[in-house]
Amino acid sequence: MCILKDNFKIIIIALYQNIYYIINMDKEKYKETNVIGICVGETCSSKNSDDILLMVTTILGVGPGETTPDKRFRVETVPCMGKCNSAPKVVVNGEVLVMQTAEDLGVILSDLLNS
């Protein structure tokens, strides 16, 4: 029973963090910006989300928490969003994408850069 209770707490915390992140993404402030959030939770990190973050920051030339000089892109790190079996997760403009690779996000980023 104690294990179930602890797991339930972890799920609630992850859900809260996800909701908090989405609600507090200041969409008005960044309304002309493509916001890319990369999960840095333990499971996502173990499944190469660090490589995704490195690729995005290298291509865009900005670090986490920064916006490109032209204000088109903002890179964020995101706390664990739960559902770790579908890691790594990336949030692009509020849409949660699961099981992403650097190549997957590279295609999405290329499309956004060319739009």
C-alpha cells in the first residue's frame, strides 16, 4: 500500500509540474515566438534529451531560458511531465511531442525556421 501511495504522489507532482509549466508559459509575452521546451527529467535525460537540447541550442545559438535576437524562438527546459515510458518529451508551442530524437526535432525546427 505504501508503494502505491508513493507512486500516486509522484504522478500528482509530475502532473502539477506539467500543468504549471503550460499555464505559466507567458503566451502573451512570447506570442510571436516559437517556444521549444525540452524535458530534463531523469528518464528523459537518460534517453538523450540532453542531445536534443544541445542540438536546439547549437542551431538557434541561444541557451535554455533565452530568446533568439530576432524573437522567433525561445528555448526552455521543462521539468518531468510524467508518462516516462514515452520519453524523451519535447514541447513545441504548447504541443507535447513524445519519443523524440534529435533528428525528429531537427525536422520540426527546420520547418519552423523556414516558415
